[in-house]
Amino acid sequence: MNMLDGLSLLLAVALAFYLLVALLRADRS
């Protein structure tokens, strides 16, 4: 259960980071 929670947390962080980068790139261009 702990491993599954860690995986979901990692996925959430990766998604948030991807959205942040997408916003920064859109803002630059």
C-alpha cells in the first residue's frame, strides 16, 4: 500500500512539474 501511495505521489508531482513547465514555455513564447 505504501509503494502504491508513493507511486501516485510521484505521478502527481511529475504532472504538476509538467504543467508548470508548459505554462512557463507558453509564457515565454
